[in-house]
Amino acid sequence: MSNLADKTEYRALSIIARMVKEFERLHCLNMTSTDDWDATGARNLLQGIIQSNGYKVNYDFRGKGCKPLLKDGTPKANRI
């Protein structure tokens, strides 16, 4: 699966950010309520990994020059 470390590296967080953005494509598709519940839960878990590492998903990410993550300015004590 992965190598365990003291800190999650930026590249792993970038991949997770791309996965979170893929979940956005589900909103216009038909799904059962159970599948929607599970998909929303999975998205929230992935987004939580990003937030717990001090970042947030960059939804304006376009092309090679942009970063998929933005540094979150919210102090760690206030994060959910």
C-alpha cells in the first residue's frame, strides 16, 4: 500500500487531492442513496487527510503551472 512515515509527503497529498476532485464529477450522475452515502463518506475521509496535513484542495487547478493543493491558513486547533 504505502511506506509508513512520520509525515505524509506532498506528492501523496497531491494524488489524494486529485481523487477528491474526481468525486465532484458524481454529482450529476444517478446513484442509489447507499452508494451516494458511501461515496460522500470516502470523499470526506480523503479531504480530512489533506486538511489534517495543513492543506486544502485547489479547485482552480488548471495545467502544469498550478498546484493541486493550497496551504490552509486555518490554525490546527481550529480545524475539524
